Amino acid sequence: MQPLYIYIVEDDLLMASALKRLLTGMGHCVCGIADSYIKAVYEIQRIEVDLVITDIMLTGEKTGIDLGRYIKANLNIPFIYLSSISSNDMIRAALDNLPDSFLFKPVNKASLSAALMNFNTRNNIPAQKNLSVFCPR
């Protein structure tokens, strides 16, 4: 699997930290973390991002579903929803945005790895990407 620049949008600091550890342990770069729609939109527009992983429930009025709609309409960046919500209506609303994947919390390495492998294959990520500039080891 090729390394990716991944942006996390998660209002739970512990979950964001755990997700970051999982992703960096898999060789990816977490190029930013936000807890709200507003911060995420601001930062995602200004940095290199291959993929956004967003929770559905965020700090503030707007949700991760709103963020997915914005990304789809304006930024053309693939995204994955992450949520502990099990409401069929909420899941249906999220899937209407055509995310690259939908993961249920708590996320584990196997499900995350499968979602990222599927993403890499579908999006033909370049084979040689030097993450050391942004993610020194």
C-alpha cells in the first residue's frame, strides 16, 4: 500500500489520537486534525491531502455529512466517514454523498487497512511518494 497524506476530522481528541497512531503506524502521514467543519474546510483547502477521514458528529453546527458534501462539490478529495452512529437515516444520508468508505467506531487496524487498500487501488495513487518532508520519522 502506498503512503497517503490523510487529514482527520474528529471531535473526540482521544479517538483522533488513536486514529493518528494507527495511520502513522501503517506508514501514512496525518497532515492535519480538526474537530469542526469550519477548521477542516479552512485547512484542507491549503494543504496537500490525498484523503479525508471524518467523523459524522463534529464540534459546531455542521456535521461530517456537511463536510462530505462540501468536499464532493468543491475539492474533489476522496473521503471516508467514521462514526459510532447506527441510525439508518443518518447512515443513508452519509452514503448519499458517495464516500470512499464508511467505517464504524471503534475502528481497528484491519478495517482501516482494508478501506485504505481499496482506496489506493481505485484511485491509482502514485508508487513513489516521499512523505519525509511532512512526516519525518
